[in-house]
Amino acid sequence: MKGHARQLMKTEVQVTSPTTTIAEAARLLARADITSLPVVDGDGQVVGIVTESDLLAFLLRSAAVGVSLEAIMHSPVYTVDEFAPADTVIRLLQEKGVHHLPVTRQGAVVGLITPQEVIRYFVDHQLPPPPQVA
């Protein structure tokens, strides 16, 4: 597949800090209609990621919604530079089983790639157009 990570990513990404509470993160996911939150440090560098599955699993087993994301975030997190080749991105998604891949520029999050973004790219750029119906 030709292209770079920046062609596959969505650019509307919410980030949060390790000190954000479970309750705050759940509200953010629900209101923004997103499925993951890259977690960044004070310098904007990615230090983890929390997905809707992580939050749901925690909420179903605990009422401690004041706990910080640092307790449940995945770290270290796989990231790719915005100019990483698309083939590298696809391989990383497949081989590592990653469903939320932050895209960075000098370590700061500028986008996010999910399997849905890759499918959209294929539909828009790789697949033949659907037949025209008269």
C-alpha cells in the first residue's frame, strides 16, 4: 500500500494526562464519541493510551472512578511518525494487534489511526468505485 501514516489518520484527536480520573475520561469518551485517549505528559509526549474497553472493564469491576488513568493506561504505547510508510502502519496494526495507533510529529500527537481509518482509506483510494445503477 502506498502512502504515509498522515494519509490514514484522523486528525481530530483528544488527548489527556495521566492524572485525569476514570470519571473524567469516561465523560470525555462519551461526549466526544471517540474510542481511545492517548495519554501525554507535560511536554506533550505520548506516555500511554486508554481505550473504551479499558474504561469499561474498570467501571464494571470498580466504583473507584476517582482513580487516575495512570493506573489503567497501556504503557509503553506503540506510535508511528506521521511520515511512516502505510505498509509499516498496516503491519504494526496486524502484528501487534493494535487498534488505536497514535501518530506523532516530534513526539507530539497529531493524529490517530484505527482499523476504521484504514478501511475508509481503502474505500476512498484503493477500491474500484461501485457500479452505477440507472
